[in-house]
Amino acid sequence: MTAPHMALPPADRVRSPLTGWTRAHWEALADRQLEALVPYATPRFAQYRLPGRGSWSGVVSDGLEGFARSFLLAAFRIAGAGGDVDPALIERYAVGLAAGTEHGRGGNDGEAWPELTDCSQQMVEAASVAIALHETRPWIWDRLDDRVRARVVDWFSGFVGARTWDNNWRLFQVVSEQFLASVGAPHSRSDIEAGLDRIEDWYRGDGWYSDGDGRNFDYYNGWAMHLYPLLWARMAGPDRDGGRAEVYRERLAQFLAAYPHFFGADGAPVHQGRSLTYRFAVAAPVWMGALADCSPLAPGLTRRLASGTARHFVERGVPDERGLLPLGWYGTHLPSTQAYSGPASPYWASKGFLGLLLPADHPVWTDRELPLPVEESDQYTALPRPGWLLHGTRHDGIVRLVNHGSDHNPLDDAGGSATDDPHYAKFAYSSATAPETAPRAWERAVDSHLALLTPDGTASRRRRIHPLTCTDRMASSRHDACFPGTDDTYPILTTSALYGPWEIRVHRVRAPAGATVREGGYAVADQAPPHVERGPGWALARTEAGLTSAVVGLHGWAEEEGVAEVDREVETNAYGPHSATPYLLARDHPGGGSVHVTLIVLTRDDVRPWALKEAIGCAVHGDAVRITFPDGETLTL
């Protein structure tokens, strides 16, 4: 593949045999994005008002977001080059700082930034400004007029004693007030300590934080919960971190040990969790590991992971022909974004350029690339803290995530606040697929979901997930199937077992009489409608590129025609405009308990479901399900 909208340096296949990318590619990608923003700047560069859907915070906040997040990218580029960049780049952000903090010249109708108030979006953006100012201090902060510095300090002082949302936002206050401390300005040490103390409540072990109370596990663990504490430590310095930095380094090292298992051979990260429009930001924790000198990863693996991800998006048109990062995954796809995401929101991708702070002669830039785990062998990785199983297959380079633990819901959902966000509620995610996210598909919840259907077709939801086990190649959890608008719930106990590209999924279901049980596989998407097939107890969908999703009923699914179907959707999937999901149906439940066993397949192999149905043995005896695979291996679930 070639980069359709990017002029990049020549590939270096000696140093980077797997991606061809070097530091020069990262610099070129950064420069292209920064230059592309200029036409969208306000007259004095305090805001970048980009095209696209606005966020719920309004146009001025969105404009500040454009400044702050791109300033982070500019800062890594400037500091990484020792200031040897186009002087206009430095000047733009210095001028913007002066204009953004100059209130009284048109207020918020002009270029001035909104004041920092409790739980305001500008708190998020202030943290990026603080980090950028710290990293570029010799080239920007130290050269600002004293009056401008005073205004910047005054703007940041809105953080002192203020209230933030009780999640990763606590860290925005920490780094912003630490910046105030670093320039000798008034700040609250208790605010900083309270924020750092609070994240201790969310640390679950093995390098995993929940983003706030509950079971909120996703990429925020890497690009927020690990990143900001170590950036804070860089600001505070080794003599003022109270010993916290060493703890943070040890935790990041634990997290990074398994992190490469989330990436497919084509560089794509597993598509799970919110804010995925940040794209390149998934590389931030591996760069941070090198920057903080705590990474367990070889330098060549660090660069291969980061460069592979960046190249993956560039080859698929990101940034776009204008040089901008659209709201979406590849192109624009609003259903996969969140309401808080404005047109400049994707520029948190800037975190993925943290590696530019490492000198050009650092081993992460000079060592020969090493392969990802999935490029070397089939992989099975159990992550009991988030309740996930990862399995990657070398022959097709796909990584799959089986979810028995992350639901992104509050601990107390008695008030009906729990939801089944498609980025968290599915049983499975992968590096080659995305969940169906448009409202009509989400509410029907076909893909990677086990639903009970009422006679009118209403599907039950998977909200609170109660993890039970997660070890080796097997994990289990329980959830209560619930229906919108009612208090009726029905317990479902699910166990997953892995075998190469296959997942065996066993459900012990409690259902009302007359209900239909439905099991959906992965949704596959492409530019053209996927090819579909179905037969007795099986169905599949296959893209033109050969990516196949299949479901095969092994027990508890009737054999007659019509019980296996494929759901087609349009413009509901981040991977392409046409998507399809195979699924199974078991109608007219007798009421009470039942057991359903399904083979879930996502692969680039040629799949013959009818043959798999005959080749895989399944025997159910009481509480035990015994599976016999074609090679004779057996599993008891």
C-alpha cells in the first residue's frame, strides 16, 4: 500500500524491515498535520476552528481544543528537534497564547479562551497546554512577554481549588497545577496530591487502572492513566515526586509487557473502547515507557509497534487529503464517536508523537525493528484485571479480544444509569472489525451479543458484567439480560474458550417461555456489501478481501432452515459503509434454563461451516460441556 495523501521519505528496509518507517517519517507526518491547520486558525492563532460536527461544548471550546491539542503535537516536534524547526511554527503558538489569554478584547466572541470552571471542557485542553509549555520552555515560555506569562498563569489559576470529573480528569488538574508550581506561580499542593492519591483507588493491579469507579477498561489506561502521572513526574523532577514516579514506572512496565498483543500484524489496534478517533494515541504508552526508561519492550519492538500503527492509518487515508484528522476511524464516521468529540478532538492523536522527545540517536530510533507477537506465532493472553482474553493468529495477523470484564458503567446503576455502549458491551472485538454503532444497529445489538428476544422483537441488553474467571485460554462472566423500559432481568452465564482463530462460547441461559435466543458473530464491513451464506445451524459473511465472520451452532440451536441468518447494515460501521453479521436463532424457549454452545469464527481462512459443524464434537452432560476439536484435543467447560 502507499500513502494516498502524504509525501513521505523513502522507506528504510534495513533499519525498519517491517514498516520501512524512520524518525523522518514521524516528523513528516507531524509537519503535514501542523501545516494543514493554518487555514483554519483565527486571525491571531488562539483557536483552530476546524470543519466538522461541533461538540456539545460549543464553537469557542472547540476552537481552544484545536489550539491545545495541536500545540501538544507542535511541542513534541519543536522540543524533539531542539528548536530547529520553521520559526513560524514557534511564532504561531506564542502569538496564540497571547491572544487566547487576552480577555477584554471581544471576550468569548473573539479569540479569548473560556475561563477554567468546574468540570469544564477547557480543563482537558489546559492540560495539553501545560505539557506543551513545559516541553518547549526554552523556545516559547522563556521568550514570552512578562505580561503574557502573567495572563497565562492567571488562566491556569482557575484550576486551583476547582472540581473536576472523578476519572482521568483528576490528572488534568495535577499536571496543570504542577506547571504553575514549575514557574513559581500560586498553586495548591493539596490539589496535586489529592489527584494522585485518587488514582490509587482505581489501580487494579498488573498495570491496569479503571478510568474512575467501576470497570472502565480501554485505551485510556495507556494514553491517560499511565501517561499523565509520568508527565507530571517530568515536570516535578526526581527530587519532588515523593517516590511516586518509581511506582508509576513499575506499573507502566507491567502494562507494556502485554500491550503488543493488542496489535494486529497490519498495525491495527484492537477496536474497543471510546474515543478511538484519537488513533495514533495508542502508541503513547510505548513511547512513554522508553522516555521514562522503564519499558520491558526491546527498542526495535517499540518502534515497530508505534510506526506500524501510524503507517496503518496513513495508508488508509489518515490524515485526509486536506491534511486533517476527521472524526472517525479511517474516514469520517460520526456514529463511532462520542457527543463530547468536536472537530479538533482527534488531535489527541498528538500523544502518539511523544517519541519525538527521544533523541535521534536513541535505540528506539536506531535499533532494527523486531516483529510483533502475532507476527511470530499464535498468541493467547489472559488479562484477568480487565477480564479479557486476547488471541492472535500468525497466518492472518488478526488479534481478537474476548470481553468478560469491561462494561464502562457506574458501580451503582440502581437509578438506571447503566448502559450497554457498543464499544464495551460486546463479547468480542478485534483488530480487523468494529462494532455496529449507529443507533438502529446498536439498539438491536446483533453483533457479538447474546440476546433474548421478546415476541415483538425487542432485544435484551448486556449492561453490568460480573467477571468470574480469566486464565490461560478460558474466561467466564455473568450478566443479567434486561429489556428497555422494564425491570425484568434474566441471568446469563457465559464461558469462552479459545482455539486458534476460534472461540467456543457456552451460555447457560434463564429465559421466559416463548422467548427467542439469538447469538451474533463479528460484524465485518467493507466498501462493497459482504458476501453471505447460511445453512442449517450456521451462517457466514465474507468481505471482498476475504475476511470471514461465521457462527456455527454446536448445541441448543435448532437444525431446521431459517434459524441461521445474516443481518445487513449500511453506514453503521467504522470499517466500511456495508456491514454484515451472521447470527443464530433458537425460537420458542420453553421457559427456565437452557444451554447454548456456539463456535465463533473470525479469520481470513476459507471457512466451511458445515464441515466444522461435523468435525467439532460437543457433548452436554449436566453442568459440563465437553468439546472435541478436529485434532483430538478436548476441553471441558
